[in-house]
Amino acid sequence: MSGKLVVVSNRIPTGAPSSGGLVVALHDALTRSGGVWVGAHPDQDAGDPESLTEIASGDYDRLAFHLSEDDYENYYLGFANSVLWPLCHGRVDLVEISRAYEAAYLGVNARVARLLAPRIGPDDMVWIHDYHFLPLAVELRRLGVTARIGFFLHIPFPPLSALSTLPTPGDFAAWLSAFDLVGLQTRRDTAACLEMFRADPRAEFMTDGTVKFHDRTVSVRSFPIGIDADSFAEAARAPDPEAELGVDTGADLVIGVDRLDYSKGLPNRFRAFGAFLDGRAGSDAPRASLLQIAPPTRERVAAYRAIRTELEEISGRLNGAHSELDWTPIRYIHRGVERSTLARLYRRARACLVTSLADGMNLVAKEYVAAQDPENPGVLILSRFAGAAEDMTEALLVNPYDIDEMAAAIETALTMPIEERRRRHAHSLRVVRDTHVTRWAQSVLGCLATCPPTLSLRATPKSETLTLAD
Ligand code: ADP
Ligand code: G6P
């Protein structure tokens, strides 16, 4: 690559880049090639919205744009997390249509483009992440940026029918067509994206598989994201966390690790654990405890507050019914834990519950597999609706709407013979290794580098790109 790499994501690491596959992957890509990572400043209202602030530098630069209280409310909590997030996660009932949200979303994207465009040369590669920045390439092109621009959507691609919920449904296709490459998590997502283009009279399918849209050509491909399996395994092998964490040694540990998001299927997971406990009542099987680590997220959105209340009610009820003086079956922790502690807890757990109702990939599933002792591995219970299930077919796949099936899967996991556990784990570990974060970033950027260059740009009046009914 002759130019620099410019990465844009709403969240940007502020300390050491250690948590979450995305941060590790992008840190790795930028460290190798140098460049700049642009994201929202962690301190809201901390600076001038019309300039970028340098927040740290080392092998690459980090620049932050500033969100005002109004931007935070209407762009981040509003359009991004009360329109696009529920839309992409099959919760159209939670979508809140608001002109203020839409205006702020387009406004922040236009502003970030204005701040970025002067810093982007024609040979640079721009890699934009996630649903916060769908219109960013349209805005950059309008300002004359000809550099290759790639996009990666970390969450599920919405079905065509859900897109009709948007105030101007045709926007999605027009926004995406301004990128050279649209990267998605799974083959299912790619199919959904192509279905959207197929239904759009402005799109034309080319013989090489790309989509022509007006005067632009876009490639759509899946690149399943992964983790750095070796470093996670290494952290997991460190000394036993029992003493530090007080994990009940007398019970089989089942673990769940998720942001407290309604897409993660936590109420049904708790209900399934309750049904599993009911099924064991009166038996002399060893005790089992569920440790659920679920830090709150986006709490100013009503749906997130509601899920917290619902879970507290369910766990309280189940613990009331099943606890003994020396045993609490569900431990529910509302905060983040150190990644090294998390890795050791995964290794200690006999089973991991990933029961998302919808999920782009789900990195917890991959972390759990990487953390296991291959000689005596635990069992991953994985929702069919998580992107990870497309390739991790030897996990215990479950329907997260079926409480009894999930309860039976917990029982199966905790009683599974060692040969079967080893066989299933070996398959899952191969998948985790094949989707290593470094390889993931390299394949996206390698593919972007081969996209034909943009030689000239059609002058696009503002009103045309933002009101897309042709
Ligand atoms: P999402 O991106 O929707 O939050 P993923 O499972 O893909 O879901 O990624 C979540 C990441 O955040 C994982 O790397 C996971 O280890 C980390 N994480 C989630 N909850 C916690 C927690 N309580 N403490 C520490 N890390 C967490
Ligand atoms: C998902 C999204 C990311 C987002 C993260 C945490 O992984 O794909 O874009 O950063 O959740 O959500 P938050 O709203 O706290 O940034």
C-alpha cells in the first residue's frame, strides 16, 4: 500500500488496546501499516465539534471528533441505537422513527467527512466500521475523496422487509454503493445485502459479481471476524482464578458473558437455566451454577433499562426458588472484568451459553473455545442465530426461543463424554484459528486494495444523495 490506512469507528480505544476483537484487530492492522484511527472522543462535549483532537499516538495516530449532548442523544442513542441497531437485530418493534434522529445522524456523518476529507490522499485506504457510519462514504465522495473506501458491518445485515421501516428505505443501498467494498460477517449477511441490491431498480449485477449502482461499482463479500486465539489461550492457562473470584468449587460452572443487550437473549437463557434446575430437582447430580457477567450498556435507551429490570426479576425469582444456604445457582454480575480474568473463567467453566436472538458474529463464542484445555474442554452452547454458528457447526447449536431445548443442551453439555467434548472442541478450535483477527484484517484490506480505483467523481448535489427516491 503506497498511502496510509485511515480507520474510522465510533468507539476508539482510549487506553491500552486490549478489549474486544475489533480493537485488537484494528490495532494490529494499524501497527503493521501505520496510519490513523479516528473515533468519537470518550469525553462527551469535551472539545470543538469542528476540529479533530489528537488523543494518543505511537505506531499510529488516534484522532477524535467531538459529539455534543445533542449528537449523543440523537445520533448515538437515537438513530444508531434506537433505529439501526434494533432494525438489524430483528426488533423492528423497538425502532423509534424520529426526524431529529435522522438529521443528527446525517449531520454527524457530514461533519466527520468534512473533518476527514482534507487528510485523505488518493492513495490512502479508508476503512469504515459499523452502522454509525453508513453514509460516510457518500459524504466523502461528495467532498472529492477518490481513495478506496471499505466498510465493515459488525452486526447482522437487515432483511429487505425490515429496511422498509426506515424513513427513506432506499438510502441504505445508496449509502453502501459509495464504498468500493462492503464487508459483512457471514454468507447469510451477504445474501441479504445482495437481495437488497437485487430489489433496487438502480442496481445492476455485473458478470464479475460486483454491483453497479449509478456510476459506482461495489463488491460485497463476507469476512468472518475472529480473535487472537493464541494470546487468549495463553491468558487462560495462567493460575486458577478461583481464589480471586470466589467461584463455587463445589458446583459445575456454566458461564455467560455479554453486554446487557436485548439481542443477547438473556431472559430466555435464565429461564432455560431455571428449567434445567427444575429437571435436576431431587436428583443426586452435582450442583451447577450459572455465572452471568453482563455490564450495562446504552442505559439511556428505554429498551436497555427494561431488559435489566426483567433479568433482575427472573434471577431473583429463580434464586429464591432454588438457592440453598451454601449455594446460589445464578450469580449475575453487572460489570466488566479484566480480560485475563475472563480468559481464566472461561477455562474453568464446563459450559458457555451464547444464546443471542440475533448477533453479527459473537466473539465470546470464539474466546470460550480458545480458552479451553483441548484435553478436557468445556462445551459451547451456541444460538443458531449468532453469526458464529455458520461455521462452528460442532458447537451444541440451539434455538434461543426454545427454553426446553436450551435446558436439555445444558444437561447434555454437563454430562457429555470426554471423547465427544474433545471432538467438538477440535472442530470449533479449527474455525477459531482460521478466522484469526490478523488474517481477517489482512483479507479485508487485501481485497480492498484490488478494487478498481475511482478516477473521477460525478458531481453530486446534496439534495440528491440524501433524498434518494429516484
Ligand atoms: P458485542 O460486540 O455485541 O458486544 P461480542 O460477543 O462479539 O458482542 O463481543 C463482546 C466483546 O466484549 C468480547 O470480546 C467480550 O469478551 C467482551 N466483553 C463482554 N462483556 C464483558 C465483560 N463483562 N467484561 C469484559 N469483557 C466483556
Ligand atoms: C457492538 C457494535 C460496536 C459497538 C459495541 C459496543 O459490538 O458492533 O460498534 O462499539 O457493540 O457498543 P457501544 O454502543 O458501547 O459502542
